[in-house]
Amino acid sequence: MRILMISQAYPSPKQKTSFAFVHVRAKIYTKFNNKTLIFVPSFDSKQYNFEGIKVYRGPYPVLSYLLIDFDPDIIVVHAPTLSMTRNLLKILEKSNFIVWIHGGEALIQTFHNYFAPWNIEARIKNLMVSPLKVIVTGRFITKSWAVVYCSKWMKRVGEIYTLTKHKRAYVIPNPIDTNLFRYSEKNNEQKKRGISARNLYWKYGLDIAIKAYSKLEGTDLTILGTGPLEYYLNKLAQKYQSPVSLINKRIAHHEMPQFLSKFGYFIAPSRTEGQGVAMCEAMACGLPVIATKVGGIPEFVNHGINGLLVSPENPRELRKAIKSLLADDSLYDKLSRKAVEFVQNKLSHDSIYKKDHALFKMCQEQNP
């Protein structure tokens, strides 16, 4: 099967983490003997290979050429932007394609805590642009053969914003490489160390985590990520005397398991989240997760079974959950074991590929 994947961004040798979740799917398709090609809309033209996947970056006429030269059996579009939908509606007018919705592309982001309260300009700008964006996204979805959402929550709110209920709408989460992200046993010192691999944006609630750790003894938190809130979060950690360290860098996807092995539990205090791929990768490594009951997170974290769930915007509840986890070895071991089992059973490459491939075959059979 020849699969053409169109994505608003994709990893490169210089930017190895950008839209890594799309790259993971491309690698899965290739692993199962499909010919996979990537197109990324760009003003500049460039071709490169990234970990065995061929990528074309360029203006939309390049895509028109690829449709003829590559002659794909399946076309999938990941996280379409407003510009992408406008251009692709014309180019893919006579093609059957499948749309993947991951998050902000189908939301009015101001209503989902994407921007800090003081960033009035960004909030207003988003309110001006987003209604048009979600309407056009809805139109794009109606022209597609099928639409896939990363969680039930994303499907529900996406259908509300885009005013579109597709007759072939599916929920297929982003897969986790369970051969790469695997359980590693923790010693007592490692168990006491918390990690949050989050970009430094308001929607991830890292300020809530910092407040929860205020003068907290016996543990610490490392935040790995880049973003505009670095200065604010560092100042907040100083103000609350929180044992929190920020590592302002990106780590290549294949290096993350080794990095996670230094820590004992994962903090995800999000204000909104479609799925939480980094959280799921931590679960695969056996890190108990303490996360908020928002977005799609409760579909992956079952409170008291494979993780702990707390209310959003509640540092006190988050602090209590951290202390209870660290005080109960049997709870820690249970959550760790069940987290690994859940990811292996529900999110592994094999299980997700079966769902994707079944969808692709259905599309092929109905559109020979």
C-alpha cells in the first residue's frame, strides 16, 4: 500500500521533535511494508530522509506532482491548518482522503486555556481567527472520506466546534512505541523524583505544579521543555520555594526513554489535552502518572488503577496526590504495573496499526 501523509510539520535532522507523533505513525506504516511518503507545506522546497522516511517540503504544486508521481493508495492529512484546508480542498477535490484531528486545529483555543490570562493580544487574535478556522476545518472534514480523532473527548468537542458529524468518524489514539518506551525498575531515590515533559505553555498547567511543590520535602520535579513561559515559571518556582528545575531544551524522541529512566513518576497538570502522548510514553516506562481530569486524559488514566487523577487548577489536590503516591509503595507498584499493561494492550504499534490498516482497507475497497 502506498500512503501519502500530509502534515503541517514533521521532524528533520535539525528539529527532531516536531510532530514526532506523525513520524511514529509513518515508521509503523513502513515497518508493515507500506511505502510511505510525507509532504509538508512550505515556502521553501527541500527533500530529505528522516530515519528512513522520505520527506518533501515545498509549495502546493509539489503536492500536485507527488499525487501523480507517487500515485498513493491512501492520502491522510494530519492536523490541518487554515491555510492547508483552503489549499487542499482544491488539490484533493477529486481524491479520497482521511483527516486526522489531534487538538487545536478543531478548537477555539482561547476557550481551552491555550493562552496565559495576561496574553490579551493572543487571546483576542485567536477569537478573531478561530471561528473561521473551525468552520473551514468542518468543511474540509465533510469533503473527506473519513475523519479520525485521537480521543473520544476530541471527537465530541471537535464535532461541536466544526458543526460537523461525519458518517465515518473514528477514534484512534496516537500509538506508543512499546519497544522503545519500556519498563525499567526504579530504586528508592529514583521513585522520589518527578518529571513533567511538557512544552512551556499555559495549557499544560505547569504553574499549578510549581505551586503544588511549594516547600515540599522528600521529592522534586524536573520540567523538560521549551516555550514562552520559561522566565515566568522560574520566577514562580523561586517565589514558592519549590524544588523544581527547568531544563529548557528538546530531547530527541529515541533518547527520551533513557531520560525518563532517571525519574519515578510523571506529572501532567494540564488545563486541556487531546490525549497526552508524552504522558502515555511515561506510562509505558512504568512511571505512575498524576494528571488532571481534563480533555482526553481520563480515557487513558484510570484513577487508582493505572494512575491518579486530580481536579484542574488545584495545587492542593495535586500536592496531596503526590504525597499519597510517595507514601504507599504498594500503590506505586500497582499503578506502575497497570500503566505498562494499559499502554502495551491499547496503544502499541501493533494494536494501533490494526485499526489504521482496517480503515485504509475499507477506504480502498469502497473506492477501487
